[in-house]
Amino acid sequence: MFFTLSAQSLTYVDITKAKFENKNAEEVFKDIEIVPLETHKKGLLKINEATYYLTDKYIIGLNFFGPAYLFDRKTGAFIREVSSEGRGPNEYVGFLYNRYGFDEKNNILFAGIPSKGVEWKCINIETNKIESFVSRPLPEDNSEYDSIHTPWFLKDNIYISFCNNVTGKDKIRLIVHDKEGTVLKKYPNYLQYDAAGNRDAPFEPGIFYYYNNQSYFKEMRYNDTVFCVNEKEMIPHIVFKLGDKQPSYYHRNNADRNKEKYFVTFAYESNSFILFNFSYSTDTMDTPYGSRYLKNGTFHTGYYDKRSKQVFISSLPDLKRSGGYTISGIPVNFLPGTINKDNEMIAQIDPAELVANKDKIGSKYKDIFKNIREEDNPIVIIAKLKE
């Protein structure tokens, strides 16, 4: 179904009125698959650093600032590394983007160098070759923006990229551009923060997703609004009402001002649900550089039921422990990682946690996990978000 952005209605997700309940994954997901990834010496993933993309054939696992590996979607068997870091043909210098850096419509992983590189390399995961390049659009002057992240594929030859507001006073938030770096549209940035010390300078891709043939964007952590965006318009679509849990964008470098706040780090939706993850910290810590950071963070997931207009958070109300979805018979919870254009979610669980709770594993999964070891590659969960 196609529609104009202007015709959209605005949805308010009022987290201040959320119900805190331990949630079973079957309430919002269906067709749940458990896929242990093969522990192969040429394809090792770190549980605290790995993120994933999902295609109809592959699970793509990436280590933060590390290599990407292909695994068979059904069996979890290791296939190969995607390209490699180096200066040879079809290699990349820098890193592969492990957040919103996969063009799933064209099977492209983006590689680049930090911040101000002149172009992104487009690595086709099927051929394992650098298929083409996307030129990074340049600012007209230094006040527009300082850095720009990986491109998000809109359609045909058109992309959109998020400017990180590293200076705290960048004038541009999003740039629509073509593959040659020609700027087609600029969306202004009205948000500023005190960048003194630049302790929390962002290097983030923004949150992007596809829904009903449209692209959606949310700035990570400090912002509360999801926008529907294309090459002509940017329209508010979802607002997370956080009340006194709203972090201060202007004081993003002041950890004491932002403790005990909700930082929304993931969003996605179907016709029936809006999913979100958020982090929450109660304490701060000093650093050797005289600044302070949030510490003792917990991570939580929740959803908004579009029919009942009720928000649920899968956690205890005190938020002292991280809270995620559970699957009956698996004594380890999980948070949604990424969701593809087909509404398929992929998440991970830690083999070490399963080993520590092996006596609580249900009979349905005993056989799958009978040989699991603490040092094994993560186990991924694939499930389709209910419509």
C-alpha cells in the first residue's frame, strides 16, 4: 500500500503509563526458530559486540569494528567471511557498519573509514566483491555538519544519511543524496547541546527501518520522535512520551542530569505493534579526563499494542535487572536486535548463560543445546513479528 507522508497519523507511545510484565515472545512473534551458530575458528563472534542482519538465505554476524561472517540461515553453519580488511582488490580499509549498515534490498554491506571519508564501499555479500561506491555528500560550509554516517537505501539511486551533530550546533540532521554524492534534499537540525569537552560526541547511524514501503528514522538515545521520511518530506510518525524519564538533549554531556532516564535505542513496527528497546542507568562514574559517564546500565524491551493502545515493558518496575522477551523452555531472555523488511527479527542469547542454567532448559530444547559450551558462538533467535 502506498500513501503520502502527509496523510499519516501521529501515534503517541506513552511509556509513563506502561505495564511492567515479563513477556513471552509468542505474544508478539510467531514462527520462532532457534539457530546455534557454528563455532568456527574463522568465524568467531563476541557476545557483547556482535550484531546481526538477516536475509532469506543468510545470517550475517558482525563484531563491533571487526569482520562480518556469513552463516546459513537454517542450520547456522559457517560459510565464510565477507570481504576482509586490507588494501587488495575487493577489500576494505576501516570497518563494516554493524548498525543499519546493510542494504537488504540489494544485498550490500557498507564499509568506510570513520567520519569524513570520501566514499562508502558497497560489498555484495553474494559475490563477495566491491560492487560499487557511494560518494559521501559534502557540506557547503562547516556549520552544516561535521560528520555523516552510513547511507540508508531509499529507492533506485537515492539514499539518506544521518549527520551526527558532533559539534552540538550542526544545522543539518538528514541528507538525501544520490550515489554520486549529489545532495537532493536537506532536513534541518533544530537540536543543540553543550559540547564543552565533547565527552559524548555521537558517532551513531540513527535508527532506520522499512514499514509499508516507506522508510522511518529516529535519532538514537536522546530523541523521542520517529519520522517517516523520503526524498521530499519528513513527517513525525511516532512520539515516545517519556515524562520525567526524558533525557536532556542539551545536557547530553552531563551524566548526572541524565541518570535514571530512558534512552530509546531501537524502534520498529508492524500493523499491530510498535517495538522499542531502551537503556537505563542509575549511577555515574568519574573518568581520568575529569568527565563523568553513566554506569550500571540495564537494557529493556517493550511494545505498544496499536489495538489496545497499551504499552508493555518486559521487566520489573525497579529496572534493576535487564529485561527482555522469554521463550518457554529457554531460561535466558533476549532483546530484539534488527528486524528486516519482511518483519523478521533476529536476536542473540549467550551460550554461557545457557550452560549456567542448563537444569532449567525445557525438554523441547534439550537436544538442541545438549552439546553447548560457554565459549561457543552465540545462539540466534529468528522470529516473525505478528501483523
